[in-house]
Amino acid sequence: MNKKEKILELARRKGIIRPLDVEAEGIPREYLLRLYRAGKLARIGRGLYVLPGILNNESILLAEVAARVPEAVVCLISSLQFHNLTTQVADRIWIAIERNGWAPRFDYPPLEIVRMSDRSFSFGVEKHKVSQVEISVFSPAKTVADCFKFRSRVGLDVALSALREAWRGRKATMDELWKAAKVCRVANVMRPYLESLIPLSGRWRSF
């Protein structure tokens, strides 16, 4: 393969490529611009390139953010969308970072940043591949609990709808929801709503 073919193959494998990826293969970064100008690559952000067809993927923005901020975790509204737990369309990407972590800043896509404690930040993190890029997303149960914790930002109606959808769609068990509620310190807030989903039992009282 020539240099341009190698770059296109790299884009097929990685989903999103940067100049550093190309240079690691021993290819000058100027070849990226040549392919972009020829319409063989699309630019989705500063220094971020993909194959043109990948732009039809609704999760491409998540992949872009993950490529630029790999330590962040997709959360709240964006996580609800990823898990099909809401019909709400967010106008920005919601990500969680550690309480004292670096807060990324870039013009596009717009971000909504949520800071979390170490325990909450590391609990319930799932890894998924989107357009060949690995992204970190909170599990359905953790996302529901986060919605209750940050209900002042997303709205209690969003949290309640997410809980109902997660339960009806069997995307989270009662044990998973309760554990997430305790980690997020919203057990007392969530308990009445959890109890409304199933009859009160000895097993429930043992939590």
C-alpha cells in the first residue's frame, strides 16, 4: 500500500485518526490534508479525521469526545441517549470528570461537564466501541442514580422517566439500581420510587 492507502486503512481500523497516529506509522501529517482536500477523509474537529461515511453515525460526537478526552465518562443525558432510556435530544455532550480533574474546553462539540467524587466516578463504568473508538459510559443503573443526584440540572421528570424506562426495558435490576443509589448518596430520595416498582418484601427491606 502507498501512504494514502495506509492512512485510509488506519482510519478504517481506528475510526478517528489524528496527525500523531499518522506520524507513528512513519507518514508525514501533510498526507492527511491531501486526503481531506480530495474528499477521502472528513474532518470532524481540529486534528480529527474520519472516513466520510462514518458521519452518518449518531454517536460520532461521543467518539470524538472520547478521542480527545479519553479519561472522561459519558453521563446523564448523553448516557440516557446511548442506552435508549430517553427521547430527549441533548444539544451538548454530557461528560463526567473527577472532582479535581482537568476540565476540557473546545468549541465543538459543546460539553456539559459534571464533576464527581472518586467513588462515584469509578462506579458503573462500561466500555463500548463506537466507530472503532472505545468510549466510557456509565451503566443504565448508574445513569439513573446520577439523574436523581443531579436532578436540579436535568430535572426530576427526566430522572423518573429514566427509572421507569430502565425497569420496563430490563436494563437494570433492582439490586443494581439500589447499589448505584447508595454510591450516589440518593438512596433515601430514590427509595419511594423504587418501592413503587415492586411490592415491598422482606428481601427489599434487607437492602
